[in-house]
Amino acid sequence: MIAISLLLPVGLGVPGCATDGQGAGDISVHETESGAATSQNGLNSINGLNSLNGLNSLNGLNSLNGLNSLNGLTSLNGLNSLNGYMTADAQATMSYIIRCALPAGHSITMKGPNNTPIPLNGQLGVAPSWEHGVCDKDCQELVTACLLAHVNTSGQHIALWLDGDAASLGWGRSTDYPYQEGSFFGNIFVSPPKAYFCNGKDFDQGIVPGRLGANQVGSPYTNPFGSGGYCKDSCTAADMPNNNDGYKACAGYNHVVTVWRNFDPSIPYKVCSRYDGQCLDVSSASAAAGAQLIQYPYHAGNNQKWMIRQASPGRYTFMNVNSGKFLDINGAWTGNGAQLIQWTPTGGINQLWSFTPTGDGYYKFSPGSQPNGSLDITGGSANAGTNVQQWSWTGSPWQQWTIVPAI
């Protein structure tokens, strides 16, 4: 499995924060608990793809001397410094194709405007034979699945964990990436290109910008199993003992990349009620320890924004952006009616939070000091300014919460 950080503008072509020929920040591949890979999701668009002809000259790839799946990447008819020409529009797409296909330490050089050399470096190595040989159907599906897994329509860098049947990825899980976002598959090298995804079991948990569950706009892939279709209902799971890690086949494609994620520690989130849509708010935007948490209509104030950090598997801290204080149950009291406040970080279990999904995009949101409790709007009131407290779980709408990026 591989952990990755993704970033791209809608369409697979323009990197959101490119500082080199790769079109995004560096990717680190390493093994954690199991053999998987980490990376950054950098593609937020696929501007090098033409819906009629796949990868061709109309969107920045030269059809005569550019990408040819029948020839090696470094061959005279493939992508190399002699024949390869690439417009700026296609640079990000090609950088991710190369980083997916070739292993670390391997690269090719394309030519950009004014014959400027643009080195494109390998990293993940899902199709290493393509460097000097043909890219057959298996190669095309492997590169496609990897490429699609890197799309982020917001341009936000997000750390991800990838697994699949590619030898360089492998199967395995990491406690640092607990949520199964979804799986990606297809073949973008055919005409017209085929780009698909399906929802993982946790696609609506740990939501991050530009990814599944975040109301993507302009994503290049579609769900062949219908809106909201889950991979588990239509795909073939990996063989034992990896059957819970991902899928080996979906919709007739035999090479699938499954993505796992966590809350992004670098962006703020908002926590809002299912009952009335109001959000957790530090009363009067106070920075004082002990300030009460209330519900209030969202206005994008920093007192309504929270940085989420994983403290241990399944346990998270919430730090208020305005005050730097942590979400806390007053006095670590475990009884009904305990007040929700902000407090200086202590490491106490009353500042550690866990989530139980309701199955439709909401959470039971529980403190470590009372795992059978949930955040609760006092009296089920819809009034702005109502205190938020701890109460035994009843399943009421005023005990169910969304946790989504604050924008």
C-alpha cells in the first residue's frame, strides 16, 4: 500500500501549487504497519484528456511524438527529450502519469515552451515496464487507477494511503488512515477515455477538500454503479487475507486503486448540527479557558473553526482556531448535562473525541470520558446561542453532527 498527497485543478492539467516539473509537492513512499504507499493528491484537473480521443494533441499532448502506449516512455516514439513536446496545459497530467508509472530514481524529460527541458520524475512505479516497452491493457489500467486516485478538484494537498494489486503498492492498512474513501479504475488511454470511481464504506467520514464526499465540482470520473454506489456492493474484494483492504476488480476492470484517508490536520473544520444546521461556536469569540460552547448560525468566524488532530487510533483533539484552546467536557464529568467548554490542552480523556457514523453522513460525537454520551443541544432547542452539553445517546437529530471542511 502507498500513502500519497494529492493536488490538481479540475481536469488533470494544472497543478495547484507546482514548484517544479512534477506539478505538486514531493511524494514520499514508505511502509508503515503494512506494505502500502503514501503520496500527495495533486491533480485537480485533467486538461490533457480529450473526451473523444483520450490523451491527444488537442489538450496539450502531441499526438505524433507524445504519449504512445505501444512504445516505451523513453523510446524514439514515446516520451523523451528528443520527440516529446508538452504544453503547459498538459504538464500536470503528464507529471502524474510519469510519477505513477515509473519508480523513484527514473525520469523522462519533455520539452515545454521555447524548448525548455521539463524533467518528470517517477515515484510509485505501478507500470515500470513502460519505460522501455509497450503499455498493454494491464499497464493502461494500472496507470489510470493511480492517476485518478490523485485527483483533487480543490487543488488542496491531502495525505492519502493507497493500496491495490500493483506490486509497488501492495495490500495493507495503516491506523494513520482509518477511513476507506473509495476506489478508482478505468482506462483513460482508450477512445473515449473511461474514468470511474465508487464510494468506499467511509466516503462520508474524515471528509477532506476536493475528494469524495466533499461535493466535488468538475471531477473527471463518474460512478458506474449510480449516484452513491458503494464499491462493496459491486466490486470483487481482494483475496484473503486482504479482503478488507480493497478491491481487485470493478466493472470489468482488473486493476483498482483503493484510497484511505484521515482528517486533514492542516485545514480547519466546522461541526454543525443535523437538527438545525447551526455550528459549534465559542460564545462571544472568547479566548478564555472555560468559555462555553454554544450553537450559532455559521458565519465563518475563527471561533467556529477547529483543527483536528489524531491523538491515537480513533481518538482526536479539536483545537479552536481563534483561541488555541481544546474542546473539553467541563471537569471531565460523565453525567448528563456536563457542559462543553474550551480549555488549555491537558491530554485528558475529556479532550479526546471519537465518532460513530450514523450511516448517512452524520456522527455521534463522543468524549473519551463518556463514550456512551454524545454532544447534545440543550433541550433540543433551535435557538441561536443555546448551550451545547453532553447527554446519553438517544439518536435525536440534535445529537447528530457533520464534520466538514470550513470554507
